[in-house]
Amino acid sequence: MKVRLQTTQSQQLVLTPQLRQALRLLQMSAPELEAEVAAAVESNPLLDWVEPAPIGTPDTLPADGFDPGSTDAPASAGELVDADTGAPWDGSEPAGWNQHDHARRSGGTDANGDGSAAERIAQVDSLQDHLLWQLHLSPLSARDARIGTALIDAIDEDGYLRESLDAIAEQLPRELAADPDEILAVLHCLQRFDPAGVAARDLGECLALQLHLLPDDTPGLALARSITEGPLARLPRIGVEGMAQELGTTAEATAVAVQLLRSLDPRPGAQIGELPRDTYVLPDVVIWRQQGVWQAALARSSMPRVGVHRGYERMIGHASAADASYLRGHLQEARWLLKNLQARGDTLLKVVRCLLREQAAFLEYGPQALRPLTLREVATEVGLHESTVSRAVAGKYAHTPRGTMALRAFFASGVASDGGGEASSTAIQAMIRGLIGAEDPRRPLSDARLAASLKAAGVPVARRTVAKYREAMHVAPSHGRVRIG
């Protein structure tokens, strides 16, 4: 058989840089997004800042229009506006904002005393916080949740579980004795959390977890999975050709699989790090009530106003071949950034409006009215993956009549009530706080009496659960709350 070289042309679907950029932008908070866009404007001559429209003037699309299904982005991403009112939020109180309601329901002004959302210090959001939040919303038993907490504590900043399951078993309390198989079952639950690839025990497992989320028709997927199952560590030494020989396949097919692996994130935990202590909250969305209906719009800080530099764009038709190629490359990058900014805003608004529909009572009456709501429920309603919803709310804040609050505050796990429904853990904590606030300071309520009061109100909660919630609220036990005189 004669050996010959042959070139072929084919279309391939991989995790493109544009898709990775879209996922990264969705994960970012408002300050991070602003820094990312500023860096892009600095490095790309085809991007330029766009002057904001006068307050009260609705944003308009460019004259040539914008087809959401096309690969081009609008000339200016602008800040997205509420579809019902058409008015962008500029930091002032929106129409329909009831400041008296705000003060009455929240017990005063904003958390820092002056009502300014931009001057509130951000809460630290570590990888462990992010994972524990998802664990809290997972349908696991109390025992499995405690095992999950121990596993999360052992995950390093890169997102890997470096300790063996035997070591984790030895560290568990005596009353929580579990064998490695039981711990492994809980670990598999954690490995479905966001970010994709977290809680892996080595690089191969990390990449395999990310591959599991890709469509089955992704080119090179099956071969990439085979590489992660064993020969991955030898790839740097033997190269694509050697890997192809070892797997008994062609160099071209192996190259596609290797390219797919290189597009994944080997350090998923690094996506979520602690914020500096002097980081301030910039709200990503603003929520207000207008004519009895809760409305939402993206804040100006959540959608930096950038657009294509029309001067450089017009130069493409008159420049030399080399210069035109350079400008076209940057033009495509600019259009992808604008398109991904638009997609980020659309996704964020879609999720927030779902939260408004599900948790209107929470905004109306406070934490005691927060109903159980999980990532899976929201993902099902808006037609997105759970990890996408998690990215959309991670590190995001909303400016509301009740002050500035994290979007995570709209989620809560549930406890079955006597009425046949569920009461959220946040609502139960609010009930406990109310009971303690009304108690006789000379005879504070014990955890058992608090549990009895909750049961009488139709929420049967065990004494140990009351103790757990009380400790989470940093409230002392009854003997530490005694006040005489």
C-alpha cells in the first residue's frame, strides 16, 4: 500500500474561545466585568467607549439593526433596559420605588445606613462558600450533607480533592462513621456542582467531568474521554503522534481530541476566589415595584457601554492586505465580546425575572415569606443548565426596596410543614429570630421550646435543627441570653 499525504477539510465543534469567553463573562461580578471590558478596550483598537444616552432617553439599536441569530453584534452593547418600561437604570430610584415602604420594611435605610448600594462592602465568596451553598440546596440527607461538608473542607483552591477517601473517613466524627464507598457516593454528587470539574481527584478526572457536560456529537469527545482514562499523563512526552499510535487511531482524530482537552479548564476552582476586603458591591440588577408588579432591569454597571470604533471599521476597505487582515481579526473579536455581553445580560435578566415570579412574597414581606427554591427549579423554568444558573447568580447583587442583597438570597432549601407544603430554611430562621426577639429576657426560650412553638405554627422542626439554625444566626443559647433588670 502506497503511503501518501492527504489534506481534508471538515467542520468541527469544540469549546471555542468565544464560548469560553461567554462562560467567563457570565461568572463575573459587575466590578470584574468592568475591569475585563476596560482591558479589552485597551488592547483592541476596534473597541471604543460609547457615550451614555441622556437620562430618560431610551437606548436604540444602530441604524443597520441587529439580528440576535446572526454572528454580528450591535455596534453598541449599551446597558440593557427593562422590556416593560424601556427605561435604563442610572443609579437613581426607579419610577414606582416606594422609599417609605423600604424604610418601614427593612427597619431603616440600607445596610450601611445611607442607602447607597455602591458603598456596601462585598461579602467574601470563596470556593468553599460557593460549594456549600449548592450543597445546602441539594436533596441530600442530613448525614450525607455532613459528609459533603467534610469533603468540601478538604478541596483546595484549585478545586481538587487531594486527600484520600480513607483519610476523609478517619477525620469524620465518631457518630458519623462512614466507609469510603459511602463517601465516594457523596463525592459524585459534589462533582456535579459548579464550577464544572470541581472535586476531582486528579487532572484526568477533572477533564472527564467537564467532558461529561458536552453534547454527545462533539467531535473528538469519545477519544478525549479515552485519553483522560489513562494515557493523559504521557501526552506531553509522547505527543499527538505517539498518543495516536497508543490508541490505535489516526493523528488527525487524536489532534481533534487533544484540542478539545486543551480547551477545558485544568484549575476550575481558580474561577472562584476570595474578594479583597476593600471590594465594594456594585449591583448587577435593580428591582422595583411598579403598579403592583415587580420589575427588573440591568444596572448600568452591569453593562459597560462599549461599541465598535466606526473609524477603524471604515479603514478596512481602504487598508493594505496586511492591515485589513489585522483590523478584521480585531473587528471579529470586538463583535464577539459585544455579542457575549448581550448574552450575559439576557441570561441574567431571564434568571432574575424568574426569581421575581417565584419569590415576590419575599420582596413583599421579608425573609419569613421566602419559599423553598433550588437551582434545578429555576434552571427547568428558564430552560438553562443548573451550572449556568449558578454562574448567573454567583457574586451578583440586586438593588431592591429592601436594600442591596445577593441573588443567592432568593434561594433556600425546604422543610416539610404540617400544611402539606414546605417552609424554607430562611423563613424558619426568620421565625426563630422573631420568637427570640419577643421572649422574656428573664426566661429565654430553650431550643426545645422554640421547636415546640414552631411545631404549633405548623412547621415541625427537631430541636437539633433549631440549634443548628440558631448557631448559624450567631445567637447564643438560652442560658447565654438571660437578662435581669
